[in-house]
Amino acid sequence: MTQVTEHFYDLPLYYDIAFDWDASDEVAILEHVFTEHADGEVLRVLEPACGTGRLLRALAAQGYAMTGYDLNQPMVDFAQRHTPGNVVVVQADMTSATFDEPFDAALCPINSLGHLITDENIAAHLRCTGESLRKGGVYVIQLSSVYEDLTEFEPEQWTTIRDGVTVDLTWEVVAEDVDTRLAHHRSKLVVDHGDDHYEYTEDHTMRVWTYDDIKRLVADCGCFELVAIYGEEHEPIDLDTEITGETGNLYYVLKRSPAGRG
């Protein structure tokens, strides 16, 4: 067995295999949101923190003009090699990325926004994303809120096999602290690649989300309105619902306010 200390996000091949599940369910909820909540037709879509480009590929296959960006250069290099030629992938920071032509929609799945842990960075991201969308465009963010009882949370574990490579991923929420707004996660990646066996264990500091916190941050950024929430089964969640981690990994739909670029 070989112990490797590289960062999880610096291993794009294994990351891509680990998250290589059928994207049709995610595409379905995104297209529903685009139809129900965006003003006008959605053609151009932006994905911050796009990773290896899994959803870029899935949505491009449905005819959307996709642009993605990620701060991690190995992720960007991998995505550029493995997405169609009409998909644009660039390196950029979530707190400062801007684009010349406005998009109709944006998306940020599987709690990628949680890597921004301070109010200042989250606000900067919302503002620059808002400036990248046209008026009436939508930003779909998938988040899980703080658990009422973290002991009820079971570590998530799954195994994916592709091209002779087996990747087993376990993801665990170790602790959450509402006072500091920080959560501590741990991922363990076990890889069998030919004759080689690797194990990668890494701790991640993430943002803790409460529903009140989400509403406050959206309101304070001044460029979005929270217009809808959808559950994991695509069911609408009333905006007055008391939301906790037990409610699920939810899709929050932010609509670009009339102020700003057209």
C-alpha cells in the first residue's frame, strides 16, 4: 500500500471518477429552474468551481453554451482536456471572476460555495457572479444547512469503477460550530489503479450554513433575491420552512435583481 499526501483537489482523474455519477437528475432540476424562474430563454450558463467539468459536459450535451472556472489549475487542465471544444474552462477565483458577456444562468452544486468561509468572501462571490448575469438571470446554489443532531449524520461512502480504476470515497462531517460558522469535514479516497493502491485522507474546513445566514448574505449582497428552494426530490420547499441539515441538500434559486448590467 502506498500512502500519498497530495491534496484531494490536486488529483483530478480520481476526483472525476469518484464523482462520475449520472447527471440526468441534476440536469432535470436545473432545466426546471431555468424554465420556471429565469426571465427569457437560458442559453449561456456559468459554473463557478467547476472542478473537472462533470456538469459542464452534461449541460453542453443538452445544447447549453457552457463556461466554467476553478481556482485549482490541475482541475482546470483536466476539464479543458475532457470537455467539448465549445466549452470554455478558465482558471479564476470565486471572489473576483468576471466576464465580458453576461450569462443567462449560473450554478454551484454540491456545496462548493462552502469553500468560501468568510462573509466577506461570500459577499464578493455573490457580487461578481451577479455582475456576470443578465437581469432576470438565475443562480442555482446547492447547500446543506447545519444539523440539529450531527450524530444522526452517517458518513457518505460510495465506490466508482471506470477504465480499470476503482475509487472508493468516504466523506464525513466531523464537527460543526455555529458560533464560528465553520464545519470540519474529512474525506478518504482509496484508489486501486492497476497494480498500485493509494489512500488519501484530508481534512477540509468548510462554511457552516444556517437558513437565516443564507437569507442574510443574499440580502446583503444587493444583487440577488431568493425566489425558490427545491429539495433533493425536486419538490418545492416553502420559503418560510424551518431548514436544517436534516431537510437535505437543497437547491437555492437566486434571481438577478433589476439593478446592474443588462
